[in-house]
Amino acid sequence: MEDIIQVKNLVKRFGDFTAVDDISFNVKKGEIFAFLGPNGAGKSTTIKMLTTILAPTGGEITLNGNDAATDPDAVRHSFGIVFQDPSLDDELTAEENMEFHGVLYGVPTKLRRERIQQLMEFVELWDRRKSLVKEFSGGMKRRLEIARGLLHHPAVIFLDEPTLGLDPQTRNHMWSYLEELNRTEGITVFFTTHYMEEAERIAQRIAIIDHGKIIAMGTAQELKDKTGKESLEDAFLELTGRVIREEESSVTERMRAHGRMWRGGRR
Amino acid sequence: MKTIYIMWLREVKRYLRSKSRIIGSLGQPILFLLALGYGLGPIFQKAGAGNYFDFLAPGIIGMSIIFTAIFSGIQMIWDRQFGFLKETLVAPVNRLAIMFGRTLGGATVATIQGVVVLVIVIIAGFRPANWGLVPVAILFMLLVALLFAALGAFVASNLDDMQGFQLIMNFLVMPLFFLSGALFPVQGLPTVLAGIVRFDPLSYGIDSFRILLVNNGIFGIGMDLVVLGSVTIVFLALASYSFSKIQV
């Protein structure tokens, strides 16, 4: 099968700090791929580069046959994304958020209306379509974001810790939907999570990243065999150690501090 | 085109939905009109400079436009903090179209605000010198609004959080307003101040409103148009450039 995501020697540095250190991997078309790692390991930074909102320091990214550096708009058409933190407009209704996305992605009006209804019914938000997003709970927002990310029928969907803070019902529902889409439409799913049992149950292949490097890759079984552990959680701890890492936000802060410095110098 | 439209629509919808924002932003111009218009009016009259309320009204319209326009641009910082900015950044559309659409939306909102203030001063007794020129004045309001919405967007593209807000307020918005001749006649000022006033783009905006509404300007409408138009283009270009450089 062809590779839908190809990453070659990807590097991202913020000043002296190397967030992503020369990683290479491929994801096959139609695969469900989990990207695991402790806080601050470089997961979100990698996703940001894959989704063209952060420019890499070095390396190549090809997504659905398009180069992220030279043809970002073609890449942007090929994926949908659910970010770690909400990215909805709270002052608009659920339906308006969907509309907005559909127009930006150039989905024709008639098709857009159909898909919006279909997707919102699926995530069980069609009855609430006229409600402002600020009235929604965290789980509802997450469901809406998933529906929105799929509206333009992307080839790949990225999910950055999509189940964080969701109850088991919502989580289950979400995954069964994504698995169904993966089966019927052949959509490639790329996700990060801290729930190891989730990765073990859902993902066909797993990469573990730590300190900006990919330290292991394979099926859950392969990772367990490699470390000689019973569960993926134990295998993960064996590979990444038991030391508690600094918070993920520190990477963002570093980035911001760097941004300020850089902009200050330019002005 | 569709991108510009949807970005514009979002700004306008958000504005029309927040009643508190509409009412809140009218408080300040009304206060200025009351306190300065009626408070300083008699002295202005005694100095032989004519009716201060008529002189002040175009300045207050300019004030409500610059405040609303700059803040609509600055709102992008909120978009960044609440994450919505990322939704526009991953979209496969031209960055220039995104920037132009949202700036046009912010400018539309600021123009509506300016027109509302115009209606209020008319209710309070202000009479335009020539009613036929009022639509032209509204077009100039839109131009001024576009200029400052682009400036706000430019500033917002270069800031990460609201910490710089106070700085923008005290070192950008307030000086632009107070040094624009909105409150005082710009003839016969000390040389330094007169020079600064000529450097402030809002001076030309307010001058155009005075020419069109009370037939009392100094730079001339052609000059106003050229300055406002070219500064707007420069700010739009700067804002688009900074926006295209944003990384999250």
C-alpha cells in the first residue's frame, strides 16, 4: 500500500532547544496510527509541522503526494484536524461554525448542507445546531470539532489528544465512528493520546517519541514483545522511563518567549 | 471572494450579537460630547471660534471609528488565545483573503458605529451643512475604519497575548486620537504639536469629516483622500505580511 504521510529527517529547533530531532516515519493509506510520548516529547510540535502551521527547521514532509513546504494549500485540502485545545468560534452557533469551515474549504453549497446535517446527526448535535458554541460542554465541543474536521472529506484526520477529558461513553462513540469511517471511506487516522489502552485497542501501528526522537515503532504486540512486557503501558514506561516530565506547555512557552525575542529584534 | 465574504460575515455577526459591546462602545462618545461639547462650548464661543458642538461632532465620530476599528483588529489576539486562529491557519485559502475579509468586517462594524454616533449627534441638535454630502462622509468613514482595522490587525499579528493591550491603548490609540485635531482646531498650534498632528493619519480622516459635514476643513478633501488611501494600502500590506508569518 502507498504511504500517505512521509516524513524524512524532520527537525524543529526553538533557539537552543531541539523539540523534534531528526525523525523519519511513514504512515500507510488507510492506517490508524498512534503517536505516543510523554509530555514535552515533541508530539504536538510534530503535528503542527504536519499540518503546515509551524515551519520545520529541516527535513521533508509529504502528505497525500504533496510537499508541505512547496504546496501547503494542497496539503491543507488533504487533512482535517482536531486540535488539542478547542478551535471553535464560541460566539457563533454550531451550524455556523460548520458553515464557516465548509466555505473556507470550498465545499459546494448543496453538498455542504447535506454533509453538515449528516455529520451533525452522527455526532448527535443536529438538535443543538442553533445553539451558540459557548453554551456547549467540553465533550460537545470535541464532537463538533470532529464533525467539522471531516466536513471536507479529508484523506487524513489528525487528532491531537482527542479524548482528553471525555467520559467513556463519548470516547467510545467517537472511536467507533472514526473506525467506521476508516473501514468504509478508507480515511487515515493519525492520533496522539496518553491513554495506552486506547492506543492498544484502536491503533494498527504505534510510534513512540521521546526527547524529540522516535525510539520505537510497530504494532502494540511488537512493542510488547520487544520490551518483554504484558501491557502497552508497561512497555511504554520501559521505553521512556519513569521520570515525570515537565509540562507540555513549557514547549509552547519556550516558543512564545522565542517569538517575542525574535519579533522584538525585528522591530 | 468566498473567503473574504465568510470572514466578513463572521465579524459582522459577532458584532450584531453582542449587544453589550454595541451599547458599551457608545458610552464613551456620548460622554465626550456631553462633557466637552457642552462643557467647553461657552469658552470656545467666547474665543470667537464658533459653535464647539458642531466642531466636535465630526471628531467624536472619528473617535468611535478609530476605537472600534483598532479593537476589531486586536480581537485576533483573542482568536489566538481561544484557538480559533488555528482553524483559519490550516484552511487551504489565501492568507491575504483571510486578512482582507476580517479587516473589511471590522471596518464595516466601525463604520456602523460611526453612523450611529452621527445619528446621535443629529438627535442632539447637530445639522450637517449639506445633507447630500452625508453619504460621501460615510464612505470616508469606511476608509478611515479600514485604515485603523488594518493597523489593529498588524499590531495583533505581532502580539501573542493581551499583555501588550495596555501598551497599545496608551501608546497607540490614545495618542492617535488626542493628537488628531478631533478635539481642538489645528491652526495656530505650537510648531512641534502641529507637526505631530500632520503625521497622524486620523487628522486627515477627521478633516475629511469636517469638510463633508460642516464645511470646515484645512487640508482639502483631495489631500485627505490621498493620505488616507495610501496609508490604508501600506497598513493592509503590513498586516497581510505579518499575518502570513504567524505560527502557532
